Amino acid sequence: MERSASLVSPMAHEADLIAAMTPLIADLADNGRGAVALAGSRGKGRADAQSDYDFRVYADAYRGPEIEATPQWHRFEQTMRHWEAKGYRMDGVWMRSYAGVHRDLSDWIAGALVDKSFEWTIWGYHLPTDLANQQIVSDPDGVLAGWKAKLACYPEALRQTVLQHYREILAYWAKDYHYESKVERRDLVFLVGLTGKLANAILQVVFAFNRVYYPGDGWNLPMAAELERLPPDFIARMTQILEPGSGADAWRRQRAEFIAMVRDLEVLLAA
């Protein structure tokens, strides 16, 4: 009881935490002027009691040669542990280079799906999602604001690439006999994996169609519910696809619902 009473609400004193961490994170840059942002749920404005603090820092270069041996890193880490001891979830800081982000963003805007995977993201890392949604905390040279400005309108080349790529995935599985065979065999490992793959493809299509950046790994259905153009009863149907149940006919029903969803998506896109 004493421990729980000593811990603050995860949403309390948020401004104090950000104010304390920001200069320490900025000081990790070799010139002490790193740009700082918050990503994840806080960047999207959807933080709740389960949300952590997911900081980004951008700079041309960082202190070193081993940054974790520098006094700047020790001050950052000590302060981060201080806030963790108060009950706040901290996800450290992701140090990024201006040049690397500039390069990848140019490719994304030109219509390339830049393939970058990290263990903490199950669908791959989507840079436009990160940059468009992140909450800018400190931007001494206006670089982060400039990226947001470039992404203010969904790039048409990217939209066409996303739609083509994921529609091809959906079309393939909607008619593939292997899928039907796996359902009849109740090949659960395959079916669970395919469910995630197809749900991601459907969501990629509806967000790109609406010219809204794919949310990433969190808040997909709540954010999809806010889109202007969707297939009929989209959220209820997607929930049913994702939760097929345990009955003998559950996977057959799921496959039929998936095929119907793909058909309705094509009708929507053709309208």
C-alpha cells in the first residue's frame, strides 16, 4: 500500500517530466542543440495510463565516440531513472541523424516503401507516420516543422504505391486455394499469422485511400473509425475478423468475411 500511494498517476506532472528531459536529450547532440520530439501514443494525442514516453532526438552527430560513456548521457540516464522511480514509463531515446531521415523521407514521398524493421514494430517502421504524428518539443532549426510541412498533404506517389502493394496482397489471398486448404485443416499457426497480415493490408488500404497516414502498431481501429470513407460496418466487421471465435466453423466464417471485405474495398475504391 505504501508503494502504490507513493507513485503518481502516469498522466500527472507530464509537463514537468518533458521540461526536465528535453534539455538533457538535446544535449546528447554534439553541439548541444538536438531537436526533440515525442512519438507513439503521445505524439498521436491518444496517451492513456498505459502509455510511455517515447522520445526522439535529431542531430547531425552525437557526442562520443561512445555516447553512453559521456557525462551528458549519464545526466540523461540519471534523470530518466528518477522519473521511472516515480511511476512513469520511459522508453529511452531514439537518436536519429538529420541526413538519414532526410534521405528516407525523400524516398517515401517519391513513392518508395522504405523497408526498415525493428523488433519493437510488428509491421515495419513507417517514417511518414512517425514524423507526421510526433509532438515537437524542441526544434531549434525548424527541421522537424519542415518535415511536418512536407507531409501535411499525403503524397500522391506514396498513396498509389501503398494502394497497389496492399491491394495485390489482398487479391492474392482472396482467391488462393492454399488459404482454403489451411482453413479445412485448421492449421492454426498459419491462420493466426495470416489474420494479422491481412488485417494490416486492409488497414493500409483504407488509410491510404482516405489520404491519412497509417497509424503504425497502435490505435488502428479507433483511428480507422474516424476515417470519412469506409466499407459498410467496417469496424464491427474487422473486429469479427480479428476475433473469429472458437467454434468448429470459425475459420471458415473468418475467410468468408475477409473475402467479402476485400470485395467491398474494391467497390469503394472504384466509386
